[in-house]
Amino acid sequence: MTLLDPDQDLKQKIYDIFHAHKGRYGYRRITYALRNDGIQVNHKRVQRLMIEQGLKSKVRPKRYKSYRGRVGKVAPDLLERKFHAEKPNQKWVTDVTEFKVDNQKVYLSPVIDLFNQEVVSYEVRKSVALPLVTDMLKSAISKLSKNERPIIHSDQGWQYQNQAYQAQIRAQGLSQSMSRKGNCLDNAVAENFFGILKTEMYHNEKFRNADKLIEAIKEYIEYYNNDRIKQKLKGLSPIAYRNQALKAA
């Protein structure tokens, strides 16, 4: 007589969640997803059942460096690694990362809100020229309400020392902040986002050309904002967390 596996149904649910998110969820995030579906389960049990099924989430990469020395005005570090924000559009972080495909390079420049780690705005292009960041900033600013004046924090990359970029910030009454030289931890949230994105949709994947990669990045950011749950956001996606907070306010 064949004994039934008491964990069979749970294993199937774990398997389905893992593959629905293309291997991007580890055991902690899968535990949150199960709880969101009304299944109360311990994370250690989920971890064990994932190991039994050979389900392992993806791993993380190397960073692009835009620092070229002092080429303009360097702003002080106003953020001081205080990555918590009390409300949306209070503190933003930004950075640029690089991808390679088919002998071409692709660059992504996002603005991330520290309240819920939502990608507020972004540009993704085959050129790292200045409009990559100035157009991104223009788009992000257009989403602010009349009285919102966030700090916008970056590293000391040449783009952020540029006069045109800094003029945009001043014109809107925003406060510019920069990491100390050589301190990537001062911009850890942006670095972490790039690590997640590259682990989950770029590394170990094959793209026919740069245009296909750009398309995949856009799809991933849509997924990240709307569907990808985060433990720090009580098991909600960035946009769901923001909407919940605004309803409660």
C-alpha cells in the first residue's frame, strides 16, 4: 500500500508560486505569499519542502560605477543612511546600472521611493548620456503634488554632478543628497534593487538583442511595483503598500 505524502498539497502550492514568479521567490517570500492566500505555515517548513523539491531562488551580481572624479558640485549626504520614510515622496534614491547583451550595453536609471521602495520613474536606454537621468528626473517630478519636495539621493556619479541635473532639482525646490565617495552602502536601497532585478530577470537568461532586454526590464519593473511582495512591506507589493497607507491616512 502506497502512503500518501501529507505535504503533497502544500508542496504543489509552493511549486506553483515558485514558478509563477520565475524562480525569483525564496522561502521567506513564498511563506508570505502562502499566508496572503490564507495558508498559515512556518517559514522553516517551506524551506524544507523547497529543498525537497530542488527549488532554489536565483543569486546576485556586480555593480556599474559611474564615478569619474570631481567634475561638478558634490552635494552633502543629507540621507545619512536613514532609509526609512514616514510617507510617500519624502525621500528618493537614484542610481544607474549597466547591462550587456549582444555586444551592446543597456543602462537603467530609476528613482526609488524609500517609503515603499516603489520605482517612481525610470529611463532605460542604450546610451548613458545625460538625458538618461534628466528625463527620468523630469518624469518623477511630474508625479509630485504641489507641496511635495523630496530629498533625492545618489552617489557622486558624473551625471549627478552635472549642472543641468542640479538645476532641475533646484528649480523644483528639491534637496540634493550624495553618498560619500566610495561608500556604496550610503545608497544601499538602490544597490539592493539592482541586485534583485539582475538576479531575477537578467542573470542566467538569454536575450536576442538589446531591444528584447529593454522590453524585459520594463516588464520586470511593472511586476516589481505591482506584484512582487516584500517582507518589509508586510507581505505586500510596493504599490499595494502605498495604497493601503493612503487609505489609512
